[in-house]
Amino acid sequence: MSNTELININLIVADRTYPLKIRPEEEEVVRRAAKKLNERVKELQQQYSAKDKQDYLAMCALMNEVEILSGKEKSVITDPAFFDKLREIDSLLTETVS
């Protein structure tokens, strides 16, 4: 990946600005992730008193890893076209096996 394929964005996470270089197609997801992180930091600030934002960020990182490892962050597919395609593939496989 060359630098010409990247865009520059600035994200604010826990009251700090972070300049990033990302692919244009990643921008929406990166911004949503930063928003979710900021929301979680704010929730933790309301629940606990910590010395600085680093503590809240560490807790967010830990909570995210626990969710991932425990399988709570599963993708949910709701697109009907996806299920139609699955049925079509299943049909083809069933015909091939029979």
C-alpha cells in the first residue's frame, strides 16, 4: 500500500487528537470506533474516579478484549439477500450430493 492510497484524518479520543493515515474505505468504521470508545470512556468516568484518562482507556481495552474472547462481539447478518444466496448454495450442494 502506498501513501497515495491513504487519507489523513484527525480523531479525538479521550480528549486527545490523533492524526491517522487510513484508506478512504476505512474512514467510517474508524470514526465509529472512536465514537464508541469515547462513549465508553465517558460512561466509565461517570461510574468511577480515576487519576487520568489513561486509566479509562486501559479499562476500555480490557473490556473490549473480554467481550471478544467471550464471544459477545458476534456479527449479526440481517441482509435477506445473504440468506437467499445461502439457500441457493445449499440447494446446489444438495443436488450435487444426491
